[in-house]
Amino acid sequence: MSSTPPSSANTGTSSHPSASGLSDVKIVEALAREFFLALDARDPRRLRNTLSANATFRAHPHSGPIRPADEIVAYFGTVVSSYPNAHWDVTDVIAAADRGAVQFVIREYSARLGRELISEQIAMIRVNAGKIVSFVGYYDSMEFQRVFWAGE
């Protein structure tokens, strides 16, 4: 039996600060928030900076992956072009040393309806070496289509 204390490798947490002075958990939370801030700002360089070169994105758990990072940035370029007035707001992040759950809201004002269209979604991210390596979105695609396409 080993008498060594548990490490972040087997507890899923780390309070050891990185070179930036942030713990692994805080880095995951900051990356999650920065990803959506970059998306909302429509800033491809900023978005790319959150991603590992070999990152993988899936819009749904069983959809085909988009990779590498430059293809993910291109994909999100088409997303923001399709919703030119939309805004992405992170409402919550639950983070561990190498992963996080991100709850966010997409909002877009509809002049025709005279109100905001809103979709709540969640994403799971995995992080390694200070970059997002995996991003999987979870949302009700029928609800999104009804709100953003049928409502217009």
C-alpha cells in the first residue's frame, strides 16, 4: 500500500497554481467562459486561442466530429454568420481539473415578433495543457429549430 497523498490525477481536482497563477479548475472555468466570449465577439483568433490544435467538436454526442481546431473555428464562423444578431452568455460553469460543464444561453432579438428568442444549452469540455481538447454540445435541436426558425 502506498502512503503517498492523493494527487490531482486521481481526485479530479487541483489547487496547485499554474504558471498563470490559476488552479487547474480555474483554468477550465476561464477557458469555458473565454470560448463563449470569443464566440459572442465574433473573434476567430480569440476563439482559436482557446482550442488545442487537435481539438474535436461535436454539436451533439452522436454527431460526427469536426476537427482540427481551424475547422472548428470555420464551423463557428458559419454559425455566427447564420445568427448575426445573436449573443452567447454563459450562465454557469461547473469545473474540475480537466473538464467542465458549461450552461449557456443564445439570445437573438426578433423584430417581427417583438421579443428575444432564447435557447438554453449545455456543453461538456475537456481540457489539457491549458487548451480545450474536446467540446460536445447538448441541446434540444427540435426546440432550437422551433424557436429560431419556425418562430421567424
